Amino acid sequence: MLEKKILSKLKDKKNLLAFSGGADSTALFFLLLKHNIPFDIAIVDYNIREQSKAEVAYALELARTHNLICHLHNAKKVEQNFEAKAREIRYNFFEELILKHNYDNLLTAHHLGDRFEWMLMQFRKGAGCAEIAGMQKEQNRGFYTLIRPLLHLDKKELLAYLHANKKVYFEDESNFDEDIKRNSFRHNYSLPLLEKYLGGIKKSFDYLDEDRSQLIEAIEIKTIDEFAYFKSSHNKRADIFAIDKYLKSQLYMLSASERELLKTKTTLIVGRKFLVVQDGHFAFIAPLLDEKADMSHKFKEECRVLKIEPKLRPYLYKNQDAFLKVKELLTAI
């Protein structure tokens, strides 16, 4: 069930599986074992469901049985905006583990249904080929690679595999709560369409992946601590796609309106957390600093000569390495 191309990227690597005990991650767990892929697992207990204790116990039992390491994080209870906050908690946990234990790849159990659901939700808000193509099988995150080995498989195929092999998994009851927008969208739109047109939808994603590789130029994003930069491709769509990709790695997702503004604005504050500057030659992304720094006259004069965006100056003044890089780039123009 797992593709040879993906398997070749996992063999002889240090892999970390994001595990929940649900059908998707359990199927991926046993498929990795079947193909002799080395991996450890990581699970987060958000402490909001009684069943989560049983899921954690199952993860620990599987790890002991198969001689794997199970990393566990007990999160503080999230009171509001659960989905976004939970995503931030788990990716922070995963990335801390990756840095501490030198994992090469983070494996998640996103499948075709997740990808199709995401595509439809983007499509209803307004999106082009790059956006509706959505999740990718591989994504370079700088110090690790995010890999989604199940993206070509439908949930029904994963359930059939689990049942045929008599594997235990858990079902999160909150997945059936249609008061949650994503669940309502899934049960009323994406699942019925997948039920009727699975073969065609699979083919469509293959075509979308081919089209995106032709339309969107690969851009190398470089970083200095929390500061990111890249040379403009002079293709606005490609530049915005790169900005969006980097911000996702920082756990922030651009809204449709922010993507539109990036087409015309050279400077944009997004999410009240990040500053994006596009000067025509380079794109710079930095944490937003609100305070008015007491900057030296020499620094302010250098910024004036180089025409550095004023909103970016407080960050550069406090981060000398980033300033020296910006200075080097702009001086060479």
C-alpha cells in the first residue's frame, strides 16, 4: 500500500511517527513495521477526553511490544480555539523531539480524504491550482522533512487494511460532532463525493501535482534564527506560495484576504505576529516587533541608504546577523 518512492526515502533514516491511536496513524504504524522502516512514535494527550488515557496506554504498549521509543507530551487543557492551539502544541512538541534526537523525517497519517477536504475548503474561499493542490507527500521544513505516506489512500482503504489484519484502533467521538465546521464539511460534502468518485479524484490530484510542479517555481528559503529570506522569482504567485509555505512551517496559515494583499502590498503584517516585506528583489519574513527601539544614528542612516522598510528595522537592530545578511543582499543589487 505504501509507494516505493516514499519507502526509499524512509529506509536508513531516523523517522518519527505522529501517532494518535486513531485508524489513520495506527494503519501507518503497522504498514511501516511491515516494510521494516525504522521509526519511533510521539503522542500528545490534550487532557480533554477520557478516552485519551486509553489511547496513550495503547501507544506505550505498541512501543514496548515492537521495541520502539514512545515520546509522550501531556498538554495543558486548551480552553478555546482548540484546533489551532492543538496543532501548535503538537508541532512544537514534534520539532523539539526532532532537534533533540536528530530525526530526519516527521511522518503524519494524512490521507486522501484529508487532502480532498482541504482542497474543497480552500476552493470555497477562493484558490488557484497551488492552493487547491493542498497537502504534498513531501515538504522540506528546514531541519527535517515532513512526509505523508498515506496521501494516495482513502480512509476506506485504511479501514479495510486494519480490519483484515485485526488491528486495534480508536475512534475519536468528536469526529462526528457536526457543530465543528470541519466535521460538517467532511460528512456533508467530501465523504459523499469520495464515495462516488474516488478513482477520478485520485487521478485529479495526480494531474494537480504535475501542474503545480510546472506552474510554481521551487524557491529556496533561507533562515537566520527566526528571520527568513529568499530571492524573488519575479513570479508573484510563486513568491506568495513560498511565503505561505514558510509561514505554515511557523504554524501560521495565511487567510485568503492576506494572500490577496500580498499581491499588491510590499509590506504586510500577518496574524499580528509576522512582518512580510517584498522589495522587488527579495522577500523578508520576520517576527513583528511592536516596540520602538532606541536605534543608533549610524544604524538608522545605513537603513535609510539601503531603503530598508522602517517596520523591519526594529527586528534587524536587535538581530545583528539578520541585519548583516540584509545589508549584504541589498548592497549587491
